Amino acid sequence: MMLKAVLAALMLTTTPALTDELRGTGDLGLIVERETGSLLVVDRSERAALGRIEGLGDLSHASLVYSPDERFAYVFGRDGGLTKVDILTRQVVRRVVQAGNSIGGAISDDGQLIAVANYEPGGVRVFDAETLELVADVPMGSKTVGIADAPGSRFIVATWDTGEVWIIDHSHSPAQPGITRLKGIGANPYDALLTSDGRRYIVGLFGEKGLTQIDLWQDPPEVTRFLPDYGRDQPDMPVYKMPHLQGWTLADGVFALPAVGLHQLLWVDADNLTEIARTELAGQPVFALARPDRREVWVNFAPPDNDKLQVVNTLTHEVLDTLTPGKGVLHMEFAPRGREVWLSVRDENRVEIRDTRSREVLGEIEARAPSGIFFTDRAHRTGL
Amino acid sequence: MMLKAVLAALMLTTTPALTDELRGTGDLGLIVERETGSLLVVDRSERAALGRIEGLGDLSHASLVYSPDERFAYVFGRDGGLTKVDILTRQVVRRVVQAGNSIGGAISDDGQLIAVANYEPGGVRVFDAETLELVADVPMGSKTVGIADAPGSRFIVATWDTGEVWIIDHSHSPAQPGITRLKGIGANPYDALLTSDGRRYIVGLFGEKGLTQIDLWQDPPEVTRFLPDYGRDQPDMPVYKMPHLQGWTLADGVFALPAVGLHQLLWVDADNLTEIARTELAGQPVFALARPDRREVWVNFAPPDNDKLQVVNTLTHEVLDTLTPGKGVLHMEFAPRGREVWLSVRDENRVEIRDTRSREVLGEIEARAPSGIFFTDRAHRTGL
């Protein structure tokens, strides 16, 4: 009888626990808490925090990518740390310090490989996604920037010191990848982006004016310089923060591009790469992100205007609305089908959730100096 | 002591079980087994079946959508059944027979509402995604086709008998939705599609030539007729199967469209809606799907050519390859970032998995007369 009672009691406690743990991972996310080296695990559906993962080292400018099953994240820290975390158990699974200074990474389209772009010692290192063991080391004699996962188990990256773009092809042999090296891209690439179809790799240049596009649909890849007058052309206006190229948007055949050092959004025709319009903004733009339906572009700003957001009409290029969520709006992440947007309000230690139509506040989550917000649907997208 | 031993034994058996169950849901999928009224649960990463969910009624022409957390699927059966299944526990959670004959459904962009388009009694019924309780009944005096989830918690649907398009807006009051009714769309819409940005709703017409586009970015929505000579214009060639409009593809500003009753793929400029090219094919096309990077369009065929697939170059419109996976290739589903494609080979009771670059066979899964394949990443996409 006692045994039966114990079993019954255990059934009561273990069965609900099992049910509690079983859950889908499509509506989860991670928020980088840079100063405390931690990640906040959040549930989009509940608009709530589920818990925290600690011990990730230096997370300033950290970014992360997700495994195809949306259970694990790979976090790229400024200290060269590559950390694999389990968002279901909320634990660090593995951690390696793989370089002296890393700035970003990518996961291959088959989910097997993690590539990290390094400042120190430069080049790219590729790791096994399961074990984090080194699979390939690709020195390039340069710091590397703007790494992305190109279709076909490839990675693409730009080199700061040598002005090149390298395409690393792991489809035949992960340990001995094929290399395509494109020279003469321009002086000092500082960042790059790959469009979501994997076709266009756009490289931003620090050392000269203009930008470079690599069209990966052509064989060999086609290199085009464009916007020859674009760049830091007003030396009396300091650049408070170089805009991320990941902050560009391709909406209905038109790029929306945060202008470096100007209070403007530039609209560029994607077919002929010429400027078609400019929108005057409330400050120096950092991210210009299309709402997932692309009908609007949402913009945040460098200091001293980083308390604001502006919403711009994709068709008319007019500012529709100016919002002031609070001090230090560092990052925006849209729900995958665009119903709501989550905003990091760093200096107020909170994340604000807004309806993307009414723009009303729907909820708020406490977080420690939050910066990047990453929802798990990124696992299914190219170039993030 | 005995209690301790029992506890220890239970720990051994329950803890591994718990670990086994914990898993991400981003790489799962469901395959419709139409003749047995069952769903095969599959794991993309393992290229394997995990189990089967039975008791779903008549699944001919069945389709399904996923909850935002990628745990639950809502299955729309031909018998009017709306079934909610849990892919983690592999059980039917709820089932209602909501109409006499239904042909498809959609989930709102906030994940709260399920809409079903009905032949009998016609119109659209909207259900609570959690409970499957009726939230709104929208009679339209017509059979309805081509229902899709438009951004902003809206549904859009076409009416077969009356040639209209209805937009049902649940953003203010789910139980009393706002209705926008567009008349004069054309005679007998038989299917429709919404592009992935939610902008263009394309309606196919059975009763007259040509197609109709609704531009949802305009206010009011802009209605445009196009391809006035398109349709069944060769009466000596029977149409074995009307192509699904969901089989259209928008790749780099160009629609690839399976021509009704012809052995051709039509290429239509999305900006001005005029035909720009045709590709000769090996049979009557059914689905023309872009690989997720859009560099290729993959086409399957109506009988007697439904053992084949053709791969077409998006830029040159040339056929690159003809594959013969086997008898009854009914459906293709790409991995979200396009690394592989899964093919239903119905008459051979198997699903074949191919590399989308080398086009080699990577694996095979036994299934009972498989038709539709649905991966969970659809939860994050508009218009599916």
C-alpha cells in the first residue's frame, strides 16, 4: 500500500512536471544583457521572461544564431567566446574561447557548421555545431567583418585590411573548404549584409566612398560599385555610431539604407542601385528595419536621439509616426509575421512590446540593460 | 529504505524519459497520408519518421497550418473536420466537424484565430485557436476558396459563386469582424494566393479568361485584371488537374506560373503584370515552387507525367534538369533555408529527400500514400 501511495504521489508530481517542460520552441527568444554577461529567455506568446542563462563572458556587441530545431543558440562574444546554450533547459551546453576578439558568426544552411569571424587573429574559424570542435581554420591575413550563411553550405565574409570578399564552400569537404576570393572590393569594408534570398551581398566601406554589391546568382559572382558619392561627406557632423548594414532593408525592390552621419534614410532601387529618394529623420539612423510585411520601415537612432523611433511609409517615403519608448532604444525585433515588435530600452532596464498597427504598448519585461533581441524564427532565415 | 529504493528506481526511469521528450520543434513536420486519415510526424534533422497521428477523417486535399510555437497543427479536412493535433505528444487534442465540406484554412498572424473556408454551407467560420470554439460565422452566399492570413489579424478569401473578395478584419473585435467586400473580381474564382509579404492577392478564374490582383498595400485595395488571354484556350487538350495558385512563385520580381492545360511555365513581371517569357515543360505543371533562395523553380506535373520533376533556372528560364523520383510525385517541401527538398511519391508509399544542389537522393521515409508535406517553419510565414 505504501509503495502504491508513493507511486501515486510521484505520478502527481512528475506528470505535471513533464507536461510543463514539453513545449514548442517556435515562439521563444533570447535577449542579450550585455553588462551582466547573461541571456534572458523569453516567450513571445506569453510576453514574459522564462528565466536567465548566465556565464557568457563579454557580451558587448554580441550576436547569436539558432540551430535548425530552434532549441540551441550559438552566442558570439566580443571576448572570442563561442557559447552553445540550450534554451529549453536554460543552461550553457558548451563554451570555447576560440579567438582573442570576435565580432560575429553564422550557421550553415544544413545546421552542421558554425563559422566565426575574428578580429584577433583575423580570418574565419569553422566549428562543428554539435561538439564545437574546430573543423576548419581559414586565415585571411586580415580582420574579418559581415560574415553570413550563403545558400549551399557556404559562408561569405569581407576582409577589413585587404578589401576582399571570401566565399567559403563546405558542401564537398567541411574540413577542406573550397575558397573563392574576390579582390578589389574597396578600402576597409566595415560591415556587410546578405539579402534574405541569399542573392546580394552588400559591403559597406570605411576607407572610401561608395558601396560594393556582390551578385551571388552570377557565376562567377558579379561585383558592382554603387552610390559613388555615398559616405562621410560632411566632416563637421560627427558620426556617433556607424549604422549596421544588417539594419538595411530590401522592401519591394527598394533598399532602405540608414545614411552614415546624416539625419536621413536613403532609398535605393535594387535593380540599378541608384538613389531614388531621401527621407528626413529625427536623428542619425542606426537600424532601418522593414516590418515583416514590408509596408513600413521602422528606424532607431544614435545618441542623443536614441530615445526615439520613427515609422516610415515604404511607398511614399514619408514619416508616419514618431514614438518615444524611452532612453536607449538599442534594438527592435519583429514577431515573424509582424503582429508586434519588441524594443530594448537599455537605460530603463526593460523591453517594451508594441502592436505594429496601433503602435500601442502591449506589455513590458524587466531586463538588465538589454541590447540585442533574437527570436527563434531566425533559425529558418538566410543571412541573419 | 524501501521508499528510497523506489524513488531511485523512479528517478532512473522518469529522468531519461523527460530528457527524451524535451526537444525543439523547429525541425519537425507533418506528412498527410490521405487514404488512411493519418499524419506522419517527421524530424528533418534526422530525416526520419517519429510516429503517426491517426483518426483525422477524410484527408483528401487536406491542408494544415501551425501555431506560432510550432507545437500544434490545425488540419482542414475535406469532410468539414477541423482537428488540432499536438506534434510533441502525437495526439489529437481537439476535433470539431464544423461544416459539410471545407477546402482550406488559415491562422491569424497573432496565432489566436483559425479561419476555415467552406464549400458547404459556404462562407467562412472563425474559431478560437486554443479551444476550437466558434468565434465568428461569416456567411457569404457562396462557396469560398483561397483563404489566407493577411497581416493585421485579417483573413482574405474569394467567393466562387459571386466573384468577390472579402477581407475579414479581426483586429478590433474577433467576434464582430470588420468586412471589406470587393465585387466584380471575375467569374468563378477557383483558387487564390497571397504573396509572402502579404501585399498581392492573386485570384485565378474558372469562368473567364485572365486573372485578378488585389494590391493590399493600397487603401482602398486596388483591383487589377491581367493576362487577359490566359486560361483554357486549347479545348482539345484536357486539363488533368487545375494548378494550385499556392504553386505560384514570386522570385526576384517575377511570377512563375503553371499554365493551365499547357506544357508550359509562364513568367510574369510582378510590377506591370505582363508576360515576359514561357518555358516548355515535360507535362502539365501543378506546382512551380521556388527553392528558398529563388535561384531555381522546381515543377511537378499532372498525370501522366507525375513521375517527373523539372528544375528551371530563374534568370534564364531554361530547364536545368529533369528528375524521375517515381510514380505520383504529388508535393514538394523545401527545408526553410533550401538545403534539401522532400518529395511525396504517393504511388510508391515513400517520401524521398534530395539535396537541392547536387539533386542526389539523401534519404527516404516510408509513408502511406503520402500527399502534402508541411514543415513547422510555415508557422512563421504569411500566406501559407
